Amino acid sequence: MNKNTLLWCILSIVLVAYLVVATCYSTYRAETDLCSKVDIVVNDPGKLRFVTAEDINLEIGNDDNCFLSKPISEINTHELETRLNAIDKIESANCVIYNNSVLRVEVTPLIPVARIFEGKKSYYINKDGKKMVANSRYQVDVPIISGHFSKGYDATSMLKVLTYIQADSTWNALVSGIRVANNHDIIISPMIRGHVINFGDTSLIDNKFKRIKTFYKEVMPVKGWNYYDTISVKWQGQVVATRRDKRQAVVHLTQADSADNEFVPIGLSDGVNVPSSTTQNQSQSTDSPKSKKESDADKKEEPQEKGLKKNDTKKDKNKSTDEKNIKKNN
């Protein structure tokens, strides 16, 4: 056996012995040492105050400092973490016991990404879909989502869109609210008042937001921010905008027996103008009830009326001639 091999054997034996002694000592300390302190840390950079250190102290059952009289071996940190993570106001919890017998409980309050209004219910959700019942005690400035959700289409279906909005500083500042229509179309309300965005479903999210941004840069400055009331990107490769001013074209029909004119409004859709002259010609051609046979009959009646008028004039002439002859004889 060479010197190197002997050296490695000695070091291995020493290391194993150290591990055995350290384990036994730790076990002994855990059985005999009592918890010296409970250190609760709430990581709340947004100062939401969903939970406080006092709330956590009550939740873990240390309201009367009972942990200070417990041996470390009797404190189950895994059980404490599970209990805290089950609370709707907590995003995550971590419990650990240090060598100085200090129990450290570190908690992060729920980080909401949206507030949901579902019928009469109102709650917040985080990035994982965890729900927290809304309370008047705290108000959070997050996008609002309203609509009627079901088991097959619940509020967590919106997480992909919400995650994208939060990751983009521009859209995170622009989006103020989201509504889910009955057909599950996502309707986005931007901070720029005057229009809404029909986003369709949750597919092609990046592509849809790029189309909206292009429309904002190239069309809105020209048309004006109040010219359209709806911008739709639900169809692939398209941006369909609907005008706010949906004026109706008024069509004058031919006069009937009444002295008043009849007006028929023709509605405009999707911002498409219908020229009034075109609609007037169409209405005159479609709204005239005369058929071809009736028009032919009218043509036949005209010469008959002319013939009757000629006979009447002849009779009047003969009558006047007879009256003149009577006067002469007298």
C-alpha cells in the first residue's frame, strides 16, 4: 500500500467519524435544547399588508409564545410551511431552525395580478391562479377582469394574457380592465379612453399585441383617438376597427297618396359608408311593388284613356253646334 492510498483511507475514516459525531450531537441538541426565539419576517415590498407578523404569529399558534418552551425536535417546520401556504393571503412561506435554536418564519404575501368580478363575488388571483377573497381592508391597483366564468373556462384561463401584460412595461401601464364576453371573447379596456379592444381568445398573444401597437402608431394619430370605438384583432392577420360615429343614411322614397315623405334608415356597420345616392336608387328599385305585368297593364290603359278624352271633346263640339242652330231658328 503506497502513501497516497493510506492517506485517503485515514481522511475518509476521519470524515465519517466527524459526520457520526455531528449527527449525534445535533440529535441530542434537538432533544434537549428549547426554541430560543421565533423570528417572523414578512417580505412585503409593495406594502400591501395582506398579512402582518402578528397574523403569522397567530397562524402558527405562537400567540402565547408557546414555541419558546418547546424542544426543537418537536417543531415540525414542514407542517408549518404547509399550514401557511394554505392561507389565501400568502404567496409562499419558508420555515427553518438555525443552530442557535432560532425558528425563522419567512413569508411573502400574495402578489395579485388581477382582481376578478364574477357575479356578486370578488377576489384576487396571483400568477399561479391562487385566489384571495377581496376585502375593504386593502386595495390593490391591478387590472380588473369581469365576466361569467365556468369550470371549463375559469378566471385562470386569463393568466397567459395577464402574464404577458405584466412582463411588458408599455401594456402594463396601458391596460386598465378586461371583460370576458358571453362568447368568451376577451375585451380589453385601455387607459386611453374612447375605445375597447376585442382580443378574441388567448391564442397568438404576442402577434395580437404587435398588431394593436402598429395600429396605435400608424392609424390612430391620423384618424384621431376617438374616431373608433372598437378595435378587433381576434382574426389572424387583421385589425378590424369600428367607427364611433355610426350615422344612418336617410333614403327618400317616392311620394304616396299622403303628402308626407317616407324615410327609411339604412344602418352602417364596421365603419363602411353607404353612399346615399346608391341606397336611394336601391330603395326605389326594391321598394316599388309594381311587377312587370302591372306596368304593361298601365301602358295599355293609357291609350284607352286618350280615346275616351277624344270622344268627350267630339260630344262637346256637337252639343255646342246644336245649341247654335236652335238660337238661329228662334
